[in-house]
Amino acid sequence: MRLRFLGIIPNTPDTDSPTIWLDDDTGDLLIQSYRATEEEVKACQEIGSIPGHSTDVPDHETVVRLPKVMLQYIPRPEEQRP
């Protein structure tokens, strides 16, 4: 796995630092961020995704809240960049 640091929320304390990395081998993003609250997870489950798809969050997954400021670090194709 070849990880590349993409970004961190500026001006956060050492113990509160949402961060994004890119796995250069797979193109996957690894995100450290705030764990969604039970209320937020429940709201996601109520909205759902596609018909017939479970809204349960499996033990090997979680829901995270990604602060808006972190969107600037998510890679986009050249034609979609400002």
C-alpha cells in the first residue's frame, strides 16, 4: 500500500485532526474524521439508498462525518477542477 497524505483540517489541535490519505495503488481514500452520532446514523438509515438495499451498518463499516472544509482535498478528474 502506497499512501499519500492529501490534507488535514487547518488549525486543529493535535488531538482533533480529520485527515485524508490516498492509496496510490487502488485510488481508494482513507479518511479519519468524526464518527457520526447515533442520531445521524439513524437519519441516514431512514433516508436509505436504493430500493431493496439494507440500511444496516455492518460491523466492518462505519458512518463518518466529513467536514465541508475537507472536500478540497478529495481528488477530482482534471475536467472537474476549478
